[in-house]
Amino acid sequence: MGIIIGTIAQALIPSHQTPYTHPMTSNAPYIRAPAGDFVLPFDVKDAGVRGRLVRLDATSARALSAHALAEPAARVLGEMLALAALLGSALKLDGRLTAQTKSAGPLDLLAADYYGADGGRPKGVRGFARFAAAPPDTRASFASLAGAGSLVITIEPKRGAQMYQGIVALSPLGLAASAEDYFAQSEQLPTLLRLAAAPLFTPGTCAPHWRAGGLMLQTTPNAPHTEEDWQRLSLLARTVEDVELVDTSLAAETLLWRLFNEEEVRVLPAEAIAFRCDCDGERIAAVLRSYSPEERAGLADADGAIRARCDFCGAVHEIKDFPHPSTSSG
Ligand SMILES: [Zn+2]
């Protein structure tokens, strides 16, 4: 399934939501990728190369709104969300993929989770960053923010299933370069990654609306391809600009056509990505119930309730139904 993008390219220039049909491969109408909050898989079959384009809009805005981060740190977290969406959706997981950095710089911890669709819940991402310093220059480099450290990718196919974990040293060039190193080491598949995030400032609102995007290109395992094909396609992919990745007014198919118009690129249906946090007040309550009353008293507010704030979504879970053996009621 899918559609060869060249056949719809001419029609793509004016942007509207008309379905297109590819007469050669399918009679099913092709539904254009939305403006934001999607991953669009594609491939160049003859070259043995596949790819994904991600663009987050409301999803990244919601994820970043839970954190009061200086702009350079928010930018890196936005990129981390796009990375998790690319990696997780490529694995077709129904469980969870976590990308996490630990490093020595002021931005010493970054985490993003991708959840596969399950039990009626959509595919989604969430993120968290710890930034322990005064806001630096807005153009601070990744190396000066994160410092030396590592990127850990954890894959949990399903809750309780066998976990897989891979680790790579952080590249001073950024998350995309670190993830490329990860693929070079762990899968030995030539992989290209580009990530970008940008704030949108709207008059009348004090916090920016963050968008994030990314492009991944990878050779297909066991598919015939030549070094020449890979070099040509990865060079084209490298010409993508940050603004093209985050611009919701630029149709995803148009962007792919701009990059690869001399190739036969086939696009598959876009997958929706939402903001999702699976934090669970009941699970926190269960942990707290295993504490002694004295330990709980140390955590409780004056009214006796314990309020736990989720680091990812900002939700405050209020837990107060603890057994009280020595309660005196009036
Ligand atoms: Zn949460």
C-alpha cells in the first residue's frame, strides 16, 4: 500500500485536503498528512531506503507547557520528543520506548517517552528535562548545555515483556548526531537523522507554543541497495532546513517532493501522534500505602493529603485515602 509521491506532486503545490488516488497501485484514496502531530513513513524502494518525517504541533506545545524551561533547553526537549516519535513509531511498538540522556552539563537529564497505540489509546509522546542553571545565551550550543554524557534508548515491547536497552556517548553535535551514532553501533544500519524545534510567539500569550520536527532516513535491512544510492539520498536529506521540519504550513508531501523529486518516493498513510502521559494516581497511592504512617506524615500537606506532581505532564495526584488506625474523629 502507499502512493508514489511523484504522481501527486503537481497537485500538492496548492495545499488543500483533497484525497489523491494512485492509479497504478491502489484504488484507495490517499489521505494527505495533517499539518501537524503526525509521523509520515515513506520509502524509496529501488534504493533500499526508508524514512519517516515527524512534525509535532499541539503535541509538543502541550508537552513543553508542563515545564518552565529556558529557550535553549526547551529546544533540546522538543527535539527529544521528535526523536522518540521517530524511533518508537519505526518499531511499530505497542509498548513504550524511552530516550533519555544523563550528562554533566546544566541540562543534566532529558527524557522522552513514546507510547504505542494500545487499548484504544492513541500513539503519544511526553517529555521531561532537568535544567539546573541560570538561562544561558539563547544560542547556547548543545555541548555547552548537556556536556559529556550518554544517550540511553530503552524499549519495552509491552508492559512486563523482555526489555531492550542500548547506550551511546552523547555527541557534542546534538541529539540527532548522538542517535546516528547509536544506530551505527547497535544496528550497523546507515541512518541519517535531523531534528528541530522552534517556539512560536503569539501576541497576548506569555509562553511560546513549541513545534518540533524530524526526518529519519535509513537503509532497509535485507533490501538490495548500493553505497551510491545511500550517499545520494542522504545528501539530499541533509539539505532539509530546520524551518521546513517545523513549518505546519508546508505540506509533508511537498517537503518530501522538494527533497527527493528525482526519486520514486512512496508515502504510506500518516500516523497520528498525540500528547500522552500514562501517569497513574492509583499506582502512586499503592506505593504510598506501603509506607509507614510516619513516612507518609513527612510527605503530607497540612490537610493530611499527599500531593504528587507528575514530572512529565504536570498533573497533581492528590492521595488521601490512607488507613488511619489512630484517627480521632470529632
Ligand atoms: Zn503525567
